[in-house]
Amino acid sequence: MTRPYNSKQNREGTRIDAKDNGAYDSTEVDRADPRVFGLLKAAYTVKETIEVLSIGRTSLYAAIKRGDLKPVKFGKKTLFFAVDLAFFLRSLRGVTSQSKTPSWPPRK
């Protein structure tokens, strides 16, 4: 029996890109290993993600809207892959190291 679509196509017959498929090459995973950030599970729920990132629900959904985080639906449940959370945390580290810290106390 022949398969209705090959491994590089979805059911509609459109081509699947590796980035859209959630696939990461080994160099990307090594740079943002979830275990470095204490992420031991493969995926986290919204509530767990909020706790792990120490942010509020509104901030989480703002990050999703900006494209910083990508949620994955599993039935009715929304999940976040640990690798995506590690990339997000890694990007935050880069943003904070590049931003200028204000001098304290403020100069007049």
C-alpha cells in the first residue's frame, strides 16, 4: 500500500519546513540545553511555564504574540517545549547583557 504523502509533506500536500516541524539541529540544542536552566521535563503546561519563567500569564501571552515563544496544542492542553523555553531564557540573557544599566543614584 502506498502512502498518501511523503515525509516532507503534510496531509494537504504542502511542503514542511524543518523549522516549522519543530526540528532542531544538534548545534542549536547544545547552545540552549534545557537542563542548563533546570528544565527536566520535555514539555510544560501554561501554569508550569509561568512558574518556571517567574512571569505572569499576561507576560507569557505577550511573549507568544511577539513570537518569542511558540505554544503547541495537544488536544485542549497548551504546552511549551523545554527546548523552546531554553531558547527564550537564552535570548533574555543576551538582551540583558546588551542593555545599558542605569547608574544609581540618578545623576542630575
